Amino acid sequence: MSKINKKQNKDYQIFFEEFKKTAIWDKGIGFEYSNDPKVTSFYSKDGNVLIFKEQSASNNFIKMVDQLVSDSVIYRNYSRSELINTIIQFFAIEKDEKTANMLLDFLKKIDRQKWFVVLPVYGFEVVEQITFEKIEFIPPKKLIERINEDKEIPISSDSTKRIEAMSKKAMAVVAVKSSSKKQAEAIAKSILRKYLNIFRIFIGSKNRSYNVSEDDIITFLSQSIVYDREKTTINNGFVGATKAVQLNDNFFSKSKYIQYLLKLEDENRSRSDIEKRLFLGSQLLGEAFLENSKSTRFLKTMMAVEAMIQVKGEPTKDISLKAAYLMSNDINDVKEIYKNFNMLYDLRSRIAHGEEINFGKYEEYLVMDYATNLLTDLIDEDYDNFQVLEDYIFERKLR
């Protein structure tokens, strides 16, 4: 559990004092105050109600919740609504406690239930089980065998039949901890989406002969990824055929780029400015491959570039120059990349202003090439003790 600082503790203490003076706690008393405009009430799912007679106390309650939300160690256990509910339960038991640390200890000790969320992954063909820290890709038949053998995943017979019906699809099993089934499902879908965004970049890169090392990416049997509830083919004519992509463990274990980005997926992990930029850039770039509209795909790819290197309010010519220096040490290459990026920014501006532009595959592939290469080049950089990308660029690249 992370320790709260002195200011946080003081703020919590102020709230506790306000709470003791102004809060009314009772299961059945809420109706008596429901028509009073000066009263603020918070309800728990167990029917308990926390009532504040003064606005200042209510404000302090929200302020305390906000502070707890900012504590990732606590918030990863609770959604905001669950956090409020848990605090109310705490007050029902420990109304007279005076220290904020008692509340933090209470939040820490509540165990979350472990859920197994099984999700179909369209367009992937998994021959053998592929295991990550949070997620497994597993063939449906093997998943059913595992369920029948060890009963680790408590799935009903109806659910098993649904899995059997998806026998040609890959399945993702995501193990998450949460206090509710609904939140567990949302967390699992978010994790799967982020993983697939990362995979999609490098599959697309390989299929378009992007400048990614042969040692890092294996050859795939086909050129399309489909990840959609309706099983629609994405990027028809750009990524290629509609057959399923066959994955094997070499694809993941041999790619240092994939391994690097997967480590950044955990939002509760402490990440530097550089790591945050690279992960956001990877997510935007992976999402771009899902866009059916060529213009939208182009815009989202440019957004990925900016997420990686842009400083707020920075002119596009400066962004182009930074990208060029990050992608090459050869002055002629830098000039060429700089010129091309300025051309791409002009194209982006015209698209964003609603012009009907029928740009060609050259521009479409070029922006994908640049975004992918920029991502891998930034991962390859040795940042030493630099935590902020802008500091690194000006100290090492633009001096």
C-alpha cells in the first residue's frame, strides 16, 4: 500500500471531523431527508445511506474520493462507484475512527474476487496455447478440455456449448480480480483490446514489408486481422486477404518491440514520460489498422506520431524536424524525411478541413512506414537517465 503524504492526511482528517459533526448514518433515515434541498445523500448497494446536512461536508467527501482515485494502488481494486460504496460501508462500521490510515487499511484488506473472462478473438488462429502475464490465447477445443479436466474456470454447460460453436475462432482467457462481474468483463475487454492493438502493428508491418527486422517478426500465412463482434474484414485492399492470421509463440517471444510494449500495458505500473508516449502511440497506431476509411486511418496514424513526440502547441514543422532526427543520423535522410513529413502534414490539414482528397497508396503506406519506424526507433534508443522525451531529444539529437 502506498503511503499518503502529510497534505493528504490533513485533508482526510478535515473530512473526518466534518463527518462526525454533520453526517447522519442509518439504514432507514434517508427518506426523512430526501426532500430537503440542503441535504446530500450517498447510497451503498447494501441499502445503507450516508447523509450530509452541510454542503462543505459533502464537498469534502467527494474531495476524499478524488484523492483516493489518484492513488493507483487503491483505485486498481475499485471503480469509482465501488470506491464510494466501500467508503460508505467503512463508515457504517467505523464511524468514530479518527485517522485516515484506518480507512486506507480497510480498503487494502478487502479481497477482490478472481474472475475468468472468456472472449472470442476473431481472425486469429491459435494452434497451441500462448500465455502472457494477464491473458492466454487458446484454441477453443483445448479450452473445453482444460475446463473439463481441472475445473479451474467455472463455466456453465451453456457457455461451453457457445465455445464449441466458435470452434474456428481463437479464444482469449483473461484472469482479473474485481468486486463485480460487470467490471471484470470491462477490464478483460480493455486488456485484450490493448494487446491486439500492439500485435496488429507488427503483423501489418510485416505484411507491408515495413522496415522491421526479419529477426523480430515471423512470416504469417495470411494478411488480415479481424477483430469485431460482427466479424467484418478490416482494411480490405490494404492489409490483404481475409484468411485468419496464424499466431505462434515465436511471434511474441522473438519480438523485443512487442515484449517492451506489453510491459507498459499495466496502467498501475509507474511509467516515465517516454514510456507513456510510446504506449499511447502504439495504441493509436494499432487502432488505425482497424479503420475502414482511408482518411480516418491516415489521421489516426498522424495522431500516433504526435502522441509519441509532440509537445503541446508545437508547430508542425518542428514536429517534422524532430521526427526526422529521431529516425536517421544521415543528413540527407533527415532532409528527405523532413520534406515528406511536411507533405503529410499538409495532407492532414486538408483532410481535417473537409476537402475531398483521393490520395494514393504512396502517402498511405508512407505515413504507416514512418509511424511504425518511429515507434521502433524510439524503443531502440538508449535513454540512459532521461525520463522526459523532450529533454532527451534536445540533449542528444538536436544539440
